[in-house]
Amino acid sequence: MTFQPVLPLSGYAGWQYLQSTLESQQERFSQSAGQAADRQYFKENIGSVSSAEELVGDFRLMRVALGAYGLQDDLPNRAFIEQVLSQGTDDRTDLANRLANKSYQQLSDAFGFGSAKEIADPSLSSNVDLVLNDEQYFRRNIDSVQTVDDLLSDTRLLRMALGSYGLLEDLPDKTFLKDLFDQGTSAPSALANQLENPAYKELVNAFGFSSDQGVRTAEPGFASGVLGGLDRIGFAAELEAAENSFRLSLDAAQGLAGIALSGENDTAQWVNVVTDPALRDVFASAFGISRSFDRMSLDQQLAALRDGAEAAFGSPDLAQFSDTSRIDDLMDLYADAVGFDGDILPPWQTTSFADEILTRFDRQQFEIAVGEQDQDMRLALNLTRELPAIAASPSDTTGWLTILGNPPLRTVFETAFALPAAVGSLDLDQQLVEFREASQRVLGSSDIGQFSDPGNIDVLIRSFTANSLLQQGPSATTRGAAAITLLQNLA
């Protein structure tokens, strides 16, 4: 039996009741028989899907996928949804990018089928998947990078940036890369200008961290410019070699406890690490000094490793690695440094993917169930889910245009602002003026950023529910409703 949301009141009082019980009601709804069966089926079967065609061919999987993004009405439109999913969103001409409803773009982005291109060499498939998934991740997230440290702290973004310029081998050496970016290219003595490979200078110039113009990551076309020359299959082959080296180092690390328990003095133990190529790579990479390590003298190498161990673990002594949990900590640092800490599976086959989709599915289906009893409550729930993201729009105009182009959100704003239906017949510029002026009048501000504050969203909902009740007129249970209705009919 499907749990039905409890909505004993309408208007703002009803909204307050729904908010106070929302978490418990959503939990009961997700556990109801019909919802639970769909959730279980999706979780058990989504990992076996390998293409957009397979997804749309499974009605139950597609019902959850579309329902998670409020697109359940498109269930019969299999060919259309397959096209949305298979094209992806990398190119502005892709179907999802050309549709007014951005839920299609979010759906296509989430599944990532559009990045699963045909690859001629099947032996490279897993590493090509990694390249394609990281490429999609780069396009989505690079505009959030504002500093060198932002880039160096995200291995996936850094891996794609270096790989696009043929510099993947520098991935573990954060010290070298920070110096490279910080020094820029203006001074003849800058590190990028001293290196023989011109790709370093191209990389530094592309990001512009130290240029007068500032960082370029948020500029239109930045991601495409960086990734434009990427040899995906060649990069996949580099990753395959790097992964093989990574696995050899994992095997070598199993002998680290033996060195730590050997009874030799600390210096002799560290020398054993330095003279083992695989172990040396683990430590140098984990401590971000891999590129410069081989150019150091033995004494400098020992000092660098001790300093790195003390900075990372609080002690410079190798004996600490007699504890296998400390070795695990070291390997976590190493895995992150060389970029093999993440799952190389396509997004829809990762363990967290199903949970993320199902969280959205539960929320969307609950909103539908609420709407079957009170449409205003559904619109308010939708507003609280979508408006904070719009409040973070890169420009005020973009945010307001998003609202004007989203019918459910527009309905809330028009009602809250008591705007006449005829406002929709005005040209777009005049509509923007009307909505901004109404926002200033009702809320005290016309800035779209105000809705990053939940308190302002609540004020908007209070006005919406009040005006909606006025528009609907008195209900049959309102005191004096019959007399009011008669007067309205006589007017």
C-alpha cells in the first residue's frame, strides 16, 4: 500500500505543518510497497546497463530515471529520451542543451552516456572510460577552480589538464606544479620558460593564474580549449601504463612492514626504501616530490622523505610503518597523488550513483503525491528544491530568466507577487522589469541572490500561499462562505 502524505491544513499553516513533518513523511513514503519495489529494482539492475538504448528498453529503470528528474510524462517517448541521453551535453548543439527544460540536461549529465563514444581498441576500454568520465567531470567543474590550490586539490581535474598537454607524468609532484603555476610566464626566469618542453608554458598560459587578466577557467569555451587537442586513446594508453606502475607499487608496499620491523637503524631502513624503485615512487609521489626526487643526493632524498613523513603522519621514523594501518594511510595519499583513488567505472555503474538517483526519485514522487492533495504544497516543495541553485546563477538576469522559463516556478512568483496573467504577453525585457519591481515591492529586494537565504524563500512562500487562497476564494468550510459566494456571484 502506498503511503499518502498527510496534509490536514491548507495555506501557509499547511506549509508549516508539512515542513515540520517532511523528513518522517518522506521516509514513510519511500518505504511504502510500490516505491520500495521500484527502488530495489533500480538498485539491483542499473549497473548492468551499458547504453542509453538499454536504459530506455527497460521500462522500470526508465520510470525511475525519468521520475528522478520530473520527466515521467516522457515515459512513452523512448526514441526522444534515447537521443537526449546518447548525445550527452558536451556540445551546445546536443539536444539536451537546446531544450528549454533543463531537467533533460541534468538527466543526460547524470548518466553520462554521451561520453561513452565508440572506441576502436577494445583492450583500452576501461581506461578510455576513465578518460571520458574525467573529461565530462572537467567540463562540469573546471569553472569552480579559481586558484592554483583549487586545481592541485582536485586530482581528476588536474589529471585532465596535464593529460591534455602530454604532461601526465607530473601528476604526483604538487610542489613542482605549484611553483610552475605560481611563477607564470611573464618573467624570463619563470620555471615554465626554463623548461625545454613548450607544453609547460602553454599549460600555464591557458589557466592564467598569475596573469594580469586573472584566471580564465570561467571563460566561455575554456574547457573545450584545454581539451581540444586531447588524444583520448593515447591518453588511455598512458593511464594504462600508470595504472600498471600503481599496482606494482601496491604490491611493493606489502614489504614495507618487514623493513620497519627489520631491526636496522632508521637511516638504514630509509635507504632500503630509497633503493627500491617501487617503494621510492610510493613515498615520493605521496609526499608530492616525485619529479625532483631523482635529482637529489642520497642525503637530500632521506631528508625529504623524513620531512614528508613527519608532515603527513607526525613522525619521521620509518618504524611507524610496522603498523599496517599507517601503511594504509600512506597508500591513500599515494593513490590520490597518482589519480587512481576513484572508480573507473561509468557513472551509472558506481555504487553511489543509484543512491543519488533514488534520493531524487523519492523526493520527486513524494512531491507528486503531495500535489494530488494540494497543488500549492507541491509547487512550494518544488520551489525549495530548485530556487537555491538558481540564486547562485552567474548573473542576476540569468537567474530571473530561468524562473520566467520554468512554469512551476513562474506560477509561484506570479501568484506571490499578485501579477496579472497578462504579464506573460509582454516582451521578455518588460517581463523582467515587472518581476523585479514586484520582488522589490513584496520582498524588499530585486536581487535573485536573496533566495540563497531560506528565510527569504519562506517569505515568498507565505505570500504565495496567502494570495493563492485569495484567488481560490472561500472553501465550503469557511465561516460565512455561502454568503460570500452569493455576494461574489451578484457582483
